[in-house]
Amino acid sequence: MRFVFVSYAERTHFLSMVPLAWALTVAGHEVRVAAQPELVDTVTRAGLTAVPVGRDHSLWRTLQLHPDVFELVRDGRLPPFDMAETPPEEITWEALKNGYDRVVPWWWRLANDPMIEELTEFCRAWRPDLVIWEPATFAGPIAANACGAAHARLLWSVDLFGQMRGHYRRLNDLRPEGDRPDMLAEWLDQWARKFGGGFSEEMTTGHFTLDQLPPMLQLDLPLPYVPMRYVPYNGVSVVERWVWEQPERPRVCLTLGTSATDRFGGYSISLGEIFDALADLDIELVATAPDADRAAIGPVPANVRLVGYVPLHALVQSCAAAIHHGGWGTICTIAISGPVPQLVLHEQFDAPFLGHRIADCGAGLAAPMATVTGEEIRQGLLRLLAEPQFGEGAGRLRAEMMSRPTPQEIVPALGTLTAMFKPG
């Protein structure tokens, strides 16, 4: 069978696709990754076959021209996704519509429009059986419908996309006929008609969805999900000797993610403040930061090892605790590589929801990065190191993640589902 993975040019979104693409390749299937040119080197460095389509998007350059929206994205307050933990009865039509009216033109169209035509041309020429798309690359279902393929989402987050779509449809259906605006459906319909088709609701959430989160961290939504175990992939990695040697003191990992520096111009909290707050603890604090940031920090306390990139899945295996920004990939990598208690300093998109779920399941603690202090980080870390229930909670979380089928194990199911949903 032929499989096409589709992602607009966002590195962290693509990385979550790599283990499944490998599994399909090893099983003897033909695999291509169609992406905007900026992502091609990342794809080929993963050992996969890239197909550059369209031109690079201007999403982040455009957001920088609108500081109000930029800060909402950074702080995890972007409507409508800021309502992930709001009771359904408190979600209003006005709030949902205002959110959709913002994310459709300012996120999804900016990211997708430059690649849709050439992606569709490629799919019509290559004739894939299944198109697998990350949940904001709506170019995927447009091209799949145009070439007669089945299509599925592969999540890199909590399914806030599916959650908010469900709320939007529910409240829109209560409105008078003739007054049911739907900017997402209208945009998808315009593109679908260009290729001889039309909008259908599965274009918003896929024929089915591959979800790598365990139930402890999921939303409970009435959508067809296929569970798949998260397998860490951090890009090209080298494990230095000090990473695998047993540390002399309890090792704590501190990582605030790559998006903060790649997309947002720096961290929301000072690394120096964290170092100072933890300087007198009998730990080895391994902190990751880009070269420019490390040079600007200057001397660090004796218990800090300040490094550049380290493969997180290897580092965390020698750690007693981890402090991080709450990114989906970071949380999953720590959870399955541990068990290691987590102090989640959450910001961006689904990180607040995930941080709260980590705390709720007993695998760690959570605090908003925008307001947390060095002293609060210190007290939280001391609890993680001293109170055994956090390690026990992390163990339960890891066991649940390990119980999910591996990418290799779901390959036969993908064949069955493709046959079920492929037109004709």
C-alpha cells in the first residue's frame, strides 16, 4: 500500500509522525512525506523520503506583526482552545465563533493555502491509499478527497481540535437555519470544489484519528480513535558518556523546549532565577539551552550542568525528576522513558491541560510559567524528590503508555481501516 504523511512546515508536529512512518516502511509499504520546503531537511534526516510541495508559510512572521495574538499563542490562551477545561454548559456560541474566526484565517489558512494545490497534484499523480495528516494540516484531507484516498489524523497534542469542533457544531446546530456560519467548513469547501468535490465533516477530524496519549491524559470525545504507543524521536541524536553513566547525586532535568527560542524569541522565565533558587540543593541540575542563551547566562552554580541539545529520552532515564514547559512531546517522552515525576511549568496550546492532568494522575505538579517564581519551583522540586507518591504516579502513567500497541502493531489495522474508508 501507499501512504503519504502530510505536515505544514512545523518541525515538532512532524517529529511525532516519524515512528509510524518507519513502521510502515519496515512492513514493506511505500511511504512519502509531503511537506513545505522548509521541512524537507528534517524529513530526510529522519531517513524518510520527502516530497516538497508548495511554498513555505508565513505564519510566524505574520503573528509577530500582531503582538496581541502572538502572546495569546505563547501563553496557551488562544481562543477557542483556551476553553479545553471549561464545562460544556459554560461555553458560549459567541466565544467559539470568535475563536474560529481568528484561527481559521490566521493559523490554518496561512499554514495550508501555500501547499494545497501542489500537494493535490502529487497525490493525484502518486495515488496513495491513505493520507495521514497532522491535525492542523487540512491540506491533507483536501488532497485525499481529490485523489480518492482515505485519510486520518495523527495527533501531536491533546485533541483540542476535535473537542472544539464538537462544541462548535453542537452550538451552531441550535441556531436558526440560514444563520449557521462555519468559516472552517466554508474554507474547506472552496478548496474541495476547486478539485471537483465538496465539504464533508470528516475533513475536519479525519476518517479516524491516531492518538498517542494514554487515557489518563486524553479527552473523552465521541470520535473514532486508534490508540498507538508514543515512541520518542528527537531528531538526530548522540548520547555522550556522562548521559548514561550513573550520576553521583540525584539528577534533575530542566528543559524549557525548543519552541520558546525558535518561535517566541526566548524563555518566559529566567534560567538564572531557576538556577539561583536551586543552587544549594544536593542535586545535579542538567539544563538545556541554545548556544546563544548559554553564552549570555555566564557562570552557573556548581550543581548545574548547562548543555546544548541532549536526547531527552536518553537523559531522563538517569533522572530523579524533570522540570519543563509542558510540551506534548516532552511530557510523553519523560512519561514513557521514566518513570520520572514531572514539574510542569505550562505555557502554549495544550500544556495547561496536560499539566493539570499530570498533577491529577499523581505523576507530578503543575504551575503556569507566566507567573511561577523560583521559590515555587524549588518547593515543587523538593516535593517531587521527597514524596514517593509522585514516583508511584509516574509509574502508573508509564505502565498505561506501555500498554498501548506499538506503531508496528497497528500497521495491519491501518490496512483494514484504509480499505474500509477508501472510496470505491
